[in-house]
Amino acid sequence: MPRLGRLGRRLALAAVAASLLAVAVLAAIDVLALRLEFDRFSRSQQDELTTQVVASLADVYAARAGWSVPDLIAAEHLAAASGASLVVYDAGGAEVFGPNELPMTMMPGVHEAAVLGSERRVPISVSGRVVGTAGLRFPASDLLPAEREARDALVRAQLVGALAAALIAFVLAVVVARRITAPLAALAAATQALRRGEPETRVAVARDDEIGDLARGFNSMADALEREDQLRRHLLGDVAHELRTPLTNIQGHLEALRDGVLPVVPGTFASLHDEAARLGRLVADLEALARAEAAGFSLERARCDLSQIARDVAAELADRFRAKGVSLEMATEPAEVFADPDRLGQVARNLLSNALKYTPAGGHVRVGTGSDNARSFLDVADDGPGIAQDDLRHVFDRFWRGGKVADASGSGIGLTVARELARAHGGEVTARSEPGHGSEFRLVLPVAARS
């Protein structure tokens, strides 16, 4: 028998205890029912015997026109065959016949051991006249020999049944316990493996019940942990890569200035300033991402209008659009939300900056807002080169910048920040695009409840 764990042993013992309890209850019910049935049967037999004895005594009296002791012996034997004793009284109540009237050789052996109960007197009538009384005393024991034998047989059968039920229950309990505890043990082992740093650990899912759901949930959690671990590693690599380029440029310029290779002119300092500014933007983007991922804990919500936020951000970026030669078209309708207006302004700013970055000179960026009964939305569409379907699923990943596009400057964190801020508000940012036909990003938020 395979070894069971503590939970398996407890399940098996609980099943055995339940089966034994059930058998014990059934046995008690059976014994009680048998006892009641035997009591009913015994009373019926006593009534029938009493009727037979009284009828026999009436026949004896009618035949002799009086009481003759030798003729009463047959009635005594009839009573003694059922373990009872007989006493006959005349009409005046005097004893005519009793056990003492029998010779010792003729007394039934039952009287030597049986304990008799109280006397039961029944009148003896002949031709409608009471000629005497029959006094019958039946065994006082609760169980007759036949009853006692039946009871003992039933108890033995119940004991055998209990043992068989316990054995069957134990076998079934072991099977069921192993079926329940085996996947739980596998989950426990997989959890320990994850704790030891084995992110590829998974458990087999071969059931369609709550334990199977638990296994699938564990695998989903392990997948998420593995993805997060990969993202963390990629983030460290990407940050290192992003920092390395400006730092290398700054270090090279400074060494050249130190060695006198580069002249100390305003252009050199302007190049150094640009690289330092690039580092500053990267640090600011990383800080913004960190705040965005924790924004759900620091939102200052108020009733605000997405259309007003969009117009404010468009006015803020208008000079950059004009400088690049990209037209900005606004088609806004009221879209009230209950949110942090500063955070939503950051989302709108990131979406518009991203559209401006990938829209060539002479292109168009369109901004629209609106709402329905359940949600409010902000749309930002451009007529840039679009995004390939293989790349579309990566646009919200950290540091993804669409390398096939010539103007792919920036840290690649803006859309990630926008998505995290939207989720912190209970909303989402989605993207759709077709290569050669531009891209469209949509911010969707729950509509503000009307007071």
C-alpha cells in the first residue's frame, strides 16, 4: 500500500470512522426493530397459548362435569411446552390443580431453571357459566431462548458487517485520499521548487475539479512570476544599455577635453549638455514608470472632463507640432470621469508625443473624446507608417521603440506609463494599427456617476 501523508491518513481514518458509525447506527436500529418484533410475536404466542389452555380446561370440565386432577395434566404439559406454569382454581377461587400436583417424574425441566413472571388469570366458562379460573405464569426473562439466539446471530452478523465495511472503507479511503492528496503534494513540491528559485516549475493538470483549478491557478501564477522575472532582467539590461550610450559619450568628450583633443568651444559643451539632458530624461521616465505602477495608491480623484484635459495637453504641445509640420485636429465631446486629472494629463501627453514622434512632416494627428452610458474614451490617431502586427503586441512593453522607424528616439517607456496609469484608474489603453495606414490609441475609463 503506498505511503500516505498526514492529510491522507486523516482522510482515511475519517472515512473508516464514518463507516463504523454508520454500521453501528444501523445495527442498533436492527436490534431494536428485532426486539420489538419479538415482543409482539411473544405476546401473540402467549395470547394464543392462553386461549388453547383455557379451551382445553373447559373441555375437561365439561367431560367430567367437574374438575379431575389427572385430566388436567395434559393442559399443564401444553403450558409447560412454552415455558409457562399452570394453576387451576374452581369457581370459588380454591386451588384445584398446580405444579405441586405433578409427580416429580412428570414435571417439565423448564420449571427448575426458568424464572416466571406474575400470574395471569383467565376465567374458564362452560355453557356461559364460569366454572373456574386458569392462572398462567410465563417466563419473566426479557428474551426467550429463540429471541436470544436470534439476537446473538444478528450481533455476530453486524460485527462481521462492521469489520467488512471498515476494511472496504479503508481501501476506498486510501484510494480517494491518494487521489486528493497526490496533486496537493505535487503542488507543495512545486511551491518549494519555486521558493528555491526554479521558475520553470509547473504541475500537471489532469483533473476538471477544484484541485485542477488550483493547479491551473498555480501554473498561471508561475507563468506570471517567470514573466516578471524576465521583465526584471530585461529591465536591468535595457536600463544599463540606455545609460551606457550617453555616459560613454560624456566620458569620451571629457577625456578628449582633458587631453586637449577637442577644443573648448560652446559646441562641445552643447553636446555634453545634450547627453546629460538625455540621461535626465531617462531617469525621469524611469521615475514616472515607478510612480505609474504604484499610482493606484496615490491618485487624487476628482470629477473631470477628458475633452478639457485633451485640449489643455494639445495647447501645451502645439509648438512642437508646428515645428515638425504636423497638423493637430481636435474633435472632442464632453467625457466626464472621476479620476486624477494630472495623471490623465500625463497619459494624454504621452499618447500625443508618441503620435508626433512617428508622424512625418505634413502628416495629421487627430484627437477625439466622447462617452456612452458606461465609459468615456480618448482617441489619438495618426497617419504615420503604422505598426506591424508582430510588433503591435509589444508597444506597451518597457523600452520597446519600434526599431524599423527612423525617428525612434526616446526611452520607450511612455506608452508603458500610459497603460499603468490607465489601469490604476480601472481603465485600459489599447492600440490598433495597420502598416502604411497609421495607428490609433484609445484610453477607456469608467464614466463618472451622475449625482
